[in-house]
Amino acid sequence: MAQAWLNEPLAPAARRLLIGAVEAFAARGYHATATRDIAARAGLSSAGVYVHFASKEELLYQISLIGHRGTVQVVRAAAARSDEPAQRLRAVISAITAWHARYHTTARVINYEMAALTERHRSDISTLRREIDALVRQTLADGVASGAFDVPDVRGTTLALLSLTIDVARWFRATGTRAPEELGALYGDLALRMAGHRG
């Protein structure tokens, strides 16, 4: 379950390298991790890394790309459940929160190691992040337009909501008292309160 975020077809060795890189980056940080650390976790030689990935940064990019694409898919699916802004906001924030809790190790890497990406790779990831931001912002704006929400600052509230969901990856532990879905439900309800939901 922990590696279900890695749902793309990959050669077995490449998959092991990505998983090993996530574990190493989460444990030591990107800059403190050597390719030999990643190779050892994957059961390969240091040279074996470069058969599949051009560099350590390429590993981080692929992890970030797969992780963010997965998040976008989750957000799109949640948003498609309802045209009603309150239900859509609750579903989207619940889904993002649960994803960040369920895959907290990967989510921590893809959200807090972005500065290590090249400018081109960071731009690719930022495009995916903007899609998530735009969907939440539009949902809030729709709610304001319909009278369902009282949000004086839609952009600021979007930032606050997404910051809350992303931060889950920093502190969530699988051994805690709340399951990812329970935490998602809590955050979905909090989102409605932050939006001043009238319903």
C-alpha cells in the first residue's frame, strides 16, 4: 500500500531505485543523500543507478512527476463528484489530505525537496501544482458567486487550504490514531468552515 503512489509501468530495477530514493531523501534529505545510498537500498551497484536515471536529480524529478500526477488525478476525481461548491470543496480537500497522509513519505519528498530540481523540471512540477491550485480557487469562487461561501480573499484562502493539506505529509505517522480517510474527512469539514459555508 505504501508504494501504491508508484502506479506507472516501470522496469523492476527502476521501480526499486525510485522507492529507494524516496526512502533515502525522506531520511536524509536530497542534498545529504549519495547515489550509492539509493543504489544500496535498491540492491544495485552505484553504476546501476545510471543505467536507469541520468542523475540523482532525475530520480527526484521522476518521483515528483509521478507523485504530482497522482495528486492531480485524485483531485480531478474528487471534483467530478459534484457540481455543488460545498460538496466539491469538501471532497477535494478530503482527497488531497488523505493522499498526503497515505503516502506521507513520498509527499514529504515531492513537496519539500522541490528546490533541488532544475529550473526546467521545477517548471514542469509547478504546472501540475497550479492545476490543483486553480481547481480549489475556482471551487471557492463558485461558492462565493452562488452565495454558499463567505470568502473575502479567495486566493489567500486557497493558499491556506492547500498549505494545511500539504503539511500533513510533514507530521503524519501511520501509527497515529487517525486513518488517512478520517483525517481527510476532518480537513474537508474544516475547509467548509474556513470558507464560511452557509448551509
